[in-house]
Amino acid sequence: MTTPTRATLENALKSDGKLQNAAAQIARHFPPDLTDGAYDISLLAEELGFALTSPDMEQRVSGTNLLSGVLVALPEDLLQEQQLEFLATFYIDRLRDHHNVMPAIIDGIGALVRMKALPSAQIPLILQSFFEHTTCQSQTRGDRTKLFNIFKYLTLNFKKELQTMAGDFVYGLINSIDGERDPRNLDIIFTFMPEFMSTYKLLHLAEEMFEIFACYFPIDFNPSKQDPTANTRDELAAKLTNCLVANIDFAEWTVVLAVEKLESELLVAKLDSIELLAIYFPLKQRQAALKFPPSVLEPHFDQIWQAFKMETFPGSDNEEILRASLKALSALLERASQMPDISHSYQSSILGVILPHLSDVNQRLFHPATGIALVCVAGDAPFAADKILNSFLLKLQTADVGCEQKIKIYHIVSQVYQLSAVRDSLQKLDITIRESLQDNVIAALRQIEWEDFDAKLENLELQKAALTVLNESAPVLNEIQRALVYKALVKLVSHSSIDLDFTLLTASLGALQPVELQSNFIDICVRNFEIFSIFVKRKIYTNLLPLIPQMAFTQRILELIMTQLFKDTTPEPVRLLAMEALNQVLAQEDQRFIVDLQQESNLLHKLIELGQRTENLSLQSLEQIAGALSRITQQLPLSEQSAIVSEYLPCLNLSLSADLYIAKGLLGYLHKDISLDDHFERLLSDLTQLSLITDNEQLRVIAHHLLCSLVNKMESNPANRSKVKQITQQLKEAIKKGDVRAVEILAWVGKGLVVAGFDEAADIVGDLSDLLKHPTLSTAAALGFDIIAAEYPELDLPVVKFLYKQKLFHTIMGKMGSKLVNYCVHHLKAFVYVLKATPQAVIKMNIEKLGPLLFKSLEEHNEAQSLCIALGICERFVQQQDEYFQRHLAHLIPSCLELSKYKAQHTMQVRIAALQLLYDITKYPTFVLLPHKVDVTLALAAALDDPKRLVRNSAVKARNAWFLVGAASGN
């Protein structure tokens, strides 16, 4: 490389642009390897000597900028140790120069310290010279940013060298930070200083270092709205808190600072102080460099507790402060639990204050005292729980304790047990206190066994509260107590009018004592099942079914269900209960369980036989059979599904209710890969005929769903397509005779074809479109479009064509476009049904065409369902402040005002939707709304007197929003 001549350098120094270009060009021409002495950067410095040593300050600035610019552009591993030492000496000497030269020097030092080969001994020399000859705070904001980034880099990469400077570096750093106010620079400082302060010895400067950060607490900062990337106040506050707890020497001063600021009236000051006192940081959000250990905080705990007590006992009016205080106290106690002596000292200070107030639930301080008590249990369960439970026990043993008091105490006791279990301390609780308390709870539960106990007069809240305690205390109940609990449970389940949920208790006892539960509860329920009423039988199923996953009880409970289900003498209501229980089992268990159950008991065959051979089965029972068949079939392998269809489908007579429900169970959720070609024609014909002739609406719905699912899953071959065409032709013939049911069936067939993407769907859509002008079938045709577009969660349509909704939209636009322009009422209604299922993006792309149709549908005052759909579509666009709707508010607002009026054809849902849309319109810019403000405000007065409360609420909300349009103060 050839060193640029003086003339070249003088030309480069004439302007900033030329200087930057020259620096980049010089850096690019440096040899890639200087180990063989190919070039020495000192030659460039000597050639620049005329500028670097010039008596003219401006020229020195330019010369230094050029040299620093070259350094910045060079790779960090290019320059050798000797060259870097020369540059370090130069920049150390330059630190004595005029302050205008400082920005260039800072750039050079920033590049220099990042060079890989820089001798580490130069770092202390550079810093000492900087701290001696200049100050950080005298620089511009941008230069200070560079300096803080330099300090950050040095503290992370030159720890040993900085430690040799002892207090000189710490003192210099303190002076550099002192007075910094720019939030961007503070973010850098608060980011790297916690680690520095936790690893470097602060010596006698610890308090001074703490005060540097204490002056910023609490953070009072509002980020610029023009800068979306700006730091938030909470982010800065979190990083500042890290600084204040970074060094163990800060403990005393941190407590004093936090307690002082906690007395502030500002919410953010209180919350920041609470977090600082707790020194607790969720891992996903913040990380403290060093948490103060309990031994350091112990001398200051009384001061901390007094500060927290002011906010929690009796409690702050602000719920956020109260929650934060309890959370902070919990974190403090939990960390102290690692050191028993300190933990017990903390707990004693707190419990000494709150225990006297736990003895009377009617006291004003009972509620805040229970909150703190639970925090104590969460921190040190064995110590705190014993004292708290003993306090409650003494109260429960007094003669004047009432039912309401017991209920409140039981709820707190159950939470104490729960927290103790979470801390693995339930077994560590004092056995005398624990068992006495459990005896009291069991006695309360066993009041139902009293002869004079009247369940109709009692509210059973005491028994519910007792069960919550027993749910948590089940692992520590002794044998005698468990025997009494079993007796109480038998009484509860067999009682003719009491219905309490104790499934959690039976599940816990079953896991802990399966033999006892089997003999003392399950066997009694099963043995006496026949003599119980339907109400009791339902309770037995409710409490036994959750035990099925426990292997000890699975077979016994399944035997009960199967016996009641398939026994010939079982009454219909009892069998229905058993069917419901079976469906619950099938719904909650996994595939392996269901497959094993089918293989072991041939359950499908038994259910089909039950449905076909049992006389006078209700439709409810048949529905349960269909549900069970469906759940079993779904879980079976494809080969077994195919075999079942081949075995049972040919024998089904779909004109019979039982066979139709069985077909629903077998075919409703049959896998799409199972071929039904051999049965396809018969199924289509039978289901169509059934739907045309039956008057039973439930059977027609099943037939419709099966038809829809069948055509959706059919294989796309000429034979199947021909069979579908035959059915549609048959339906068209019935339609010509005016059969409304045929229109509905055609719509269901069309739905299956539309979702699967078959071409025949377009023909059916066209036929339904033509029917919209029929004098008697137009309403049914419009509802047919609702059937095609609507979602039916219970309907299985596994073959879904990509973008089928968009295709349906464009198909209907093609079929009905010209008719929609004429605003035929039924065409509008049908089109609104289709728009309900059309993706919003598609509507938005065609809004210029669809907007007038939506507005016209609102003006036509159609039936309520289509009005609600149209209003909902408009609302989605208005909420996004769509430009098209902004331009057409003159059409939209009068329609909404008319629909908000109380009229026979305007249902409550329509009026509420119209008022909500009027409210959302107020989010548009004020200048758009002002011309309508007076008219809307006056017109909405009528809705304030609507007979329905919900409509009046919406009217008040909308009218207030319009009244405030253009107001100086507000949203």
C-alpha cells in the first residue's frame, strides 16, 4: 500500500463528505495481512502530521477525524501490537487537546480498544488520561453514548486490567455517569452496570456509587410517541432496579430508599418501591445481578415489614398495590425459608400482628389478615401453617362459633392445606392440631346424618366448605377419620334431595386407599343401585365415572354400566342414564381404552342389537346409542371401520327410526377413505325419501346431515356423480310440485358438494337462485343459501376444497349478479347469508359492488337474522375505520337509527347491533362525524326508553359517544 500524499490528504480534509470517503478508501487499500511488515499505520499518522499538530484547531479536528475514520473502518484483527501501542500513545496525548477535538478522539479510542492485538496495559493508561483531562458529561449526547458503550465493552472484556486501577476507575465511572439524563444513555448504563457492580470491588465508593443510581429512583419518564422503538418507562425501571440490588453493600441503603419512596402518593413510585423491597424478578422479564441473601436483609426486616403493613393491613385502596405488596412479601418469605432461623424470625414478626385478627371473622381486619396468613404459609408452610391452623382450631372449639363463621374459616383452612401440599409440607404439620381440625370438619359434614336435618331448609354451604377442606386434607386423614368420611359420602350420594359435588374427594381417596374406597363406598353404591331413585343413580354415575382411569375401579364401574345398559328388565329411564354414562366414558378416555373396550366386549354389536331389538326406545336413547357408536367407530382402525360398515349397513332399513340413528352412528364420522360406493345409491335414495315423507323434524335433520356428509365424502367417479344427478333431478321434480322439503334437501346436498369442491355444486346454486323468484318457495330458497353458507360443528365434512368459500362467493355473484342490481328482497336475503361465510378480505376486495347491497339490505328491513348478519359485516369494517364506509356514512347512519327504534319486526338483537354500530362509527375522525352529530343525538333519545334493559344500555353508550364527538377533552 502507498501512503496518500499530503496534497491528497489536504484535499480530503476540505469537507466532511470528502473526509469520510477518503477514510473508507484508505481502509480498503490496507494490505489484508500486516504480519510481514507490509505497511505501518504510523506512516499515515506522520503524513497527517501537518494536520494533527497544526496550530489551527479546525485542521486538528479534521486530521484526527480522518485518522479515527480509518481506524473505525479497519478490521479489528488487522493492526499489530506495536502499531496499536503507537496509536494508543497518540490518543492518550490528544486527550489534552481542545474540547472540539474530543468527538474525533472518542471515535478513535472506541475503535482502538476493540482491536484484538491492543496491549492490555494500554487500557488503564487510556482511562487514567481520559479521567484526568476531560469529563464525560461535558460531551454531546451522541459522544456520551459512544463513551458509555466503550465503558461497557471494557468492563466486559478487560476485568483484570480495570481491577488494577482499584478505585480510580470506579471513581472515574461515577463522575462519568453523574448527571446523565438522556434515557437512551441511561438504558446503556443500567444494562451493563449491574454486572460490573456485582463483580468489581467498589471499596469506599460503594455508597457514592449507590447514590448515583438512587437519584433516578423511581423512574419518571415518558417515551416519545414519534419513536416506536424508544425504551418504555417500565423497561428502564426494571434495569434501574437491577442496579440498585447489584451489590451486597447496597442492602441497607436500598431498604431506606424503598421505604422512603413507598410513602409517595404516586402509583408508579409505590409499585417500583415494592418491587425493590422484594428484590424479586420474574425470569421471563428481568434478572437481578445479585439478590440480597436473607442474612443481609434480616437487620432491616422490621423496617420492611412495617412498610408492607401500611399497604396490606388493613390494605391499600388500590388493588394493584395490594397484590404487588402481597406478592413481594411472599417472595421475601420464600427466599428466607432456606434459612430456618431467619425465616422463623420473619414469620414471628408477621404472625404476631395478624393472628389475633383471625379469631373473629366479622372483624374488619379478618380479610386482610387471611391474605397475609396465606402469604406466610406459602413462604414457610410448616411453621406458619401450624400457628394459623391452631388459631382457627381454638375459634372452632368455642361454643359461640356460628355456621357462617365456620364456612369462612373452612375456606381459609382449605387454602392453607393446599399451599402446604404445594410446598410438600402437608405431612409436616402438627398432627394434634391437624387431626383435631379434621375431626371438626368431618363433624360438620356429618350433620346430614342427623334425623332432624332438613336439606330443603339448609343451604348446605357448610357441607360444601367442609368438602373443600377434605379435598385437600385427604392424604393426611387417619383411618378412623376416613371411615367416618366414607359413611358421610354414602349418605350424601344416597340422599334423596342433596346433590353435592365430591368427585375430587373420591378421586383422592381412591388413589390413596383403593381397597377402602372399594369396600366402603363403591361396593355399597353398586350393591344397592337397583333400589335407588333416578336422582340418586345419576349422582352415583357422576361420582364413579371420574374413578374409571384408576385401574383398581375400572372393571367394577364398567360392569355396572354394562349391566344397566343391556339387561332386558332395565326400565327406559335407567337405561338412558347408563347410555349417558357410557358416552361420558367414551368422551373422556383415550383411543387405546376405547379400542380395548370394543375388542373385549364387542360393544358395537351390543349397541346395534340394543337399538334394533328393544321396543319403544325413546329418541333420546337412540341419540345416545348413535353418539356411542360414533365415538367408538372414530377410534377404530380403517380396516375395522370398513368391516363394520360392510357387516351392518346392508341390514339397515332407514325408514325405521332405530336404524336411522344407527346409520348416523356408523356413518356420521366414518373416515373419508372408507368406500361406500356399493351402498351409495341406496343410501341417497332412502335418506331422500325419508326426508320427503316424514313429519318428525329430528329424523329429517339426521337424514339431511347424512346426505350432506355422504356426498362430501363420495369418490369422484362418473357413477357416483350420476347417482347424485339422479337425486337432484328427483328433487327438482318434487320442487316443481311445490314441495318445500325438497328445496331444503337440495340445499343440504349442495352444501356437501360446495365444501368438497365438486362442479355439480354450481348447478344446485343456480337452481336455488332461480327459486328465489318463485311465488311460494322463495323463502325456502333463501334459507337454502343459509344452509350452504352456515357452519355446523356437529356435521362431519372432512373433504374441504381449498378456498371453497371464495369460490362459492364468486359462483353466486355470477348467478345472481344481475338480479341483485334490481334489489329483489329474497335475492338480497340469500346473498347476505352467503356474505356471512365469506372471508372479510374477499368482501373488502369487492366492497364497491357489495356496499350498496349491504346498505339496501338494511333499508329493506328483512327478517331479524339477515339484518343481524348485515349489521355485523358493516361493524367489522367500521371498527377498522374502513374508508369506503367513511364515505357512505350518510347511507349507513340513517339505516342504523331506523333499526334502533322499537318496532315489532326489530328484535332486541337487531336494535342492539344497530346501536353498537352507531357507537363504533364514533371512532371515525371528528370532521366526518360533526355534520351528523346533532341529528344522531336527538334520534337516539327514543332508544333510551326502549322496553329492554340491554337495548337501553347500548343506547346510553352510543348516545354518550356521539354527544362527546368534538369535545375538547376526550376520547
